[in-house]
Amino acid sequence: MQQREATLVLIKPDGLAKSLTGNVLTRLSEAKLEIAAAKCVRVSKDLAEEHYKSLSHKPFYSALIEYLMGKYHGRKKVLALVYVGPNAIKKVRELSGATNPEEAEPTTIRGQYGRITTKGVYENVIHASSDSTEAEREIKLWFQPDEIIFSLYRTKVVSQTQREKVWT
């Protein structure tokens, strides 16, 4: 039996600005995974920095944060999704393609829709979790437990009256 795993997918501001949401979702449907959560998120600087904290030492970090916040596209939001199913991370990453759009296979989402700007910013349309540890960290960063249609990770009830859950 194959393991069920979860992955975070973000359709980034350039994907929204170019009206590629439907195209990207259609491509992702090829993975035969279940959408467990979806929402539009206005990306704050804190959220962007926490999301990309592993890249904070890179010279392109500031531009990456501004990109995710939508400062280059007038779209200060992303579409955040959680996909769940067997080999979800691998399947979504294969459909997404290489991070650098110029290195991505032309049949992938990034190969078809991504570009590198004249300022060197990778507009690669989509984010996909790199591994299960990152997927869990990212999903917990972008979603609260009650925003996901079924339990993925351990939670605890913090309010008996509202039955509010938080990640443990």
C-alpha cells in the first residue's frame, strides 16, 4: 500500500496576474491527488520571510520576498493549496519542473509559464514543497488545522467552548 502524503502548493503572484490559475490546476489534476485545503492569502512580509527562511543567506533573498508578496505584479496574494495522496510531493514536483524556468522541461508548469525577468527574478508561477519535512512545516505555516478537510498532523484543543485546534 502506498503512503499517503501531503504537500503545499502555492500559485504565486505572477501566476495569478497572468490568469494561469485554471491552467495550473488543470495540470496538477494529472497527479490524481486530492485537494485537502485551498485559500487565497495576502502574503505579509513575515509570512514570506518565514516561508523562505532557509534561503535567507542567499543574495536573491530580498527579491524573493518581494516577489512572493506580489510587489512585482500588483497581486499581493497567492493561492495556497494542500494536495494529499500517494507520492504527492514527487508527483507535484515533477509536474512543476525545475525551479529555474529556463532549465525546466517545456512540458512542465514552470517550463511552459515561467520566465526570468531582466532583473534576474525567477517568475516560476508555482511553489511545491521539496520533501515531507518541509511540506509539514509549510502546511502548518499557511493553514490552521480547521482549514484542512481532514487531520494531517497532531493537534490539541485549546478552547473547550470553541473547540479551536492548534498544531502541536
